[in-house]
Amino acid sequence: MTVCVAAIAEKSTVIGVSDRMLTAGDIQFEPGQAKMWNFTSSIWALVAGDIAIQSEIMKRVNIETQRRMVADPKPWLLVKDLANIYCQEFRTFRRERAEAEILSPLGLDFKSFFERQSTMHGDVVATITNKLADYDFPELLEAIFIGIDTDGPVSFPKGDLRAFPQIYVTEGDKLSWLSTVGFAAIGSGKSHAESQFMVSGHWPLKPLHETLLLIMAAKKRAEVAPGVGRDTDLVVIGPALGTAYKLEDKYIPELEDIYRRIEVANERALREAQKRAEQFVKKVRLENEQKQKTGKDVVGGLSQDPVVEKKEQDGSTQ
């Protein structure tokens, strides 16, 4: 229950925004902490789903990320690499939970289960195997990985570190690359946020200020969905490698006020349009009533005299 949104703007800039509504089992609450993880100077992650499980996975991702950077600090870590680490840690943690919940009560782990299968009844083995294969977390876990890296469409000369904006989305342990689409959303408010981008015709080269306003509009529209909080966190990454900043809380109200002005203007325009639509309906009804009084029917927007129609059906020419 949440919404997280990301979008690419001109000059290799990526914006990420999320609410602060957290879910832990059956409990929902909106604390002061953000649902964003900062892994490097150019890579952030936004999450949806059970915060306790996501936090454990993200902690493991951070440990592995730091290990790789210390082992070989020269290569620029790619957003794709970090998203793949998440998928790997997701599978590992899910496997551990399955072992704890299904095998441990039987005094088994994966190793002993495989070793003792030959001594167990076939139906028991099949039942346990099916439970392990079907095991998953109670609710869908999603994440958006955003950042700037050197993973471009073509190769460049050695030492030429050009920056490219990236958006990767995970659904469980399934990974999708959405940089060419230019936006992504996860959580219960996903459809509301995505529709805002579709209607606006967003594309990755849109100016930063337009994209910033659009992503705020998408987040505010998503607040009508169940479980989406009203508090907002926003991060901007790029345009250069190693540059990112999280917008301070004191600036969020000003951005929300700009959005509210759009809403007020839209409501005013809607009321005006409704009045014009009402006038249009009255005009059409009045014209139809007048035609009916003169003995003419209105069919498909055309008037026809029923007497003439009857004569035509009888073959009369007079």
C-alpha cells in the first residue's frame, strides 16, 4: 500500500518520488522516514510492500554493493547491476524463509531434505516439494532503481564517462528496464500515477521543470488509492555522474501549492464546461420538443414526417 514514481527528464536527469505510508504485516502507518535507499552517489531505490521484508533485503543489497565497490572501486557501478543484486538477495531471502517455515518444523533443512528423500514416502516428498516451489511472501514486493551511469546504447572511447539516466523496476524477483519509456510507478497507486504520465504524453527529453510538476501531479493523483499517504519525499539524480540531492522537506509545500493551483484552475474549467454541456443538452431537447409538436419524429438526428413516411411505405406518390 503505497506509491513510488520515477521519471526521466532532459539532460540525463532522473526524479524519484514516494509517499511515506509504510506497511508491516496488517499495520499501516506514516512515520517521518522516507521509503528511499541511497546506495551510491548516483543510485537510489524506492520500495513498495512489507517494509520489514524490504528493509532486510535492502540491507543485504547494501552490504553486497559496498563489498563490490571496495573490492574494485574503478568501474562505475551500474543501476542494472544493483537491481540484479536485489533480485538475487530477494531469492536468497525467500529461500531462507521457505526453509524456516516449511522444513524446520520437520527437523529438516534443504540439505537434509535432499539427502533423505530416498527414505521418505513419495507423497510426502511431493507435498513438501510443491510447498517449497509455491512459497512466496504474503504480499507483492516491488522496487524502483533509479540513477545515472555509463551504460549507454553504444560504446565510447576509454575514459569517456558519459552519463545515461536509468530506471529499472522489480516485481518480486522479475526485472524490467523502463528507461526508454521514461517513467515508472509501483504500489497501490500505480495505475493512477501512470495514467497521469500517459495522458500528459511524457517522454524522457521533457524539460526538468515540466517533469518535476508532472511527477508531483502523478503522486497527488495517486493519493486517492487505498493506503497511499499524503507526505512526500523527492530525490533528483543527475545530470552529471555522482550528483544527486534529496529535496528538503521545507520545499515540498511550495511544490504542492503549485500543483494545487493547477487543480483549482482545472476545477474552474470543469465547472465552465459542465455549464456549457448543460446549455447544449437544453438546446437539443428544446429543438426536439419543437419538432415533435409539429408532428415530426427525430430519428438519428434527422426529422421525418410520419405521414409522409406512411405514404412512402404504401407506395403512394400523392
